[in-house]
Amino acid sequence: MDATAALIAGLVAGLAIAMQIGAVSLLLVETAVAGGVRVGVAAGLGVATVDLMFAAAAAIAGGTAGVMLAEHESEIRLVAAATLAAIALHGLATLRRGASNQADPAADTGHATPGSLYLRFFAITSMNPLTIASFAAVATSLPLGHPSAVIAFTAGVGAASAGWHLMLTAAAGHAGRWITPRIQRALAIGGRVAVLLIAAHLALGG
């Protein structure tokens, strides 16, 4: 596969995987609504950075990564489920403490710096092994081979992921200006409950 074809494949794969509505997407939207465009964009870039790294690892390892991950699919799902459940439960506990103190339910996000949110979402995405499993499945099906194709595929994934997450968080951040704190709290609770449901679905082998 030449570099141009690999770049296009990376763009398509990166966009297809990034656009899936999952736990990280829900948390990103809630963060951007509560904290605004600036922190939302930082959080989105944290996710895109991990996508870039995982795509590079999958492209370099090729079929080896796909075989190894396929052999441990159940364990991967359990790790992902446990990680998401811990994130959701911690978020619900934080919201409950905020309510008992009559604090702004979005205070934790609103007072966070863009740098801290970048690192937070970098860590959240890194702890979800399903991300690298998705890129490994795509990379295994492509005859990348040459280093230039690997680089082009990785660049395509990174560009597509960054573009999608920046658009998503920018839109949510602007929308947050018109949403009251009460609605923000409802969205935060709903988002974390949805993450718990996703975790349960993964744990049950869905």
C-alpha cells in the first residue's frame, strides 16, 4: 500500500472509530458543556493524542497485535468495563458531594485547567484497551508494510480523530453558554449513568 492510500485509510478509520458514541464521547460532551470551549478542546486533544499513539502501535505491530488482542478479548472487555465503572462512580460521588455542599455541580470541571483536563482524558482513553483493539483490527486488514505507509496511516488517524473531537467539544462548549446549571447537572448525572450502562454491557460480553 502506498502512502497516499494509507493516509486515506487512516483518515477513514480514525473518523469511523472517533465518531462512535461511547463513554469517552459522553464524558467529553459533558466536560465541554460544563467548562466551555477551551477546556473541552483540551480534553478532546487528550483523546486524539491517545488515538494517534494507539494507531501507531497497531500499525507497527500489525497482525501480531491483532492476534494477541483476540486471544484476550474477554480480559480486555473486563478491564475496560472496570475502568469505565470506576470513572462513572467517581463522577457520581463528586456530584453528590457538590449537591450536599450546595456547590455548582460543574465546579470540578469549570475550575480545572486545560492542561489538567488534557491529562485526565489522555489517562481515561489510555486505560480503555478497546481503543487499541479497534485500531489493531483495522491495521491487521491493511497491507501497510513500508514505513512510509505506517507513518501516513498514523497521521491520517491522528488528523481525523483530532478534527472530530475538536468539532464535538467546540460545539458542546458553545452550547453550554445557553444551558443552566440545573440542566448541566442533569446532563452530568445522565452521562455518568450512561457510562455505567456501557460498562455493564461490556462486562456482560456485549
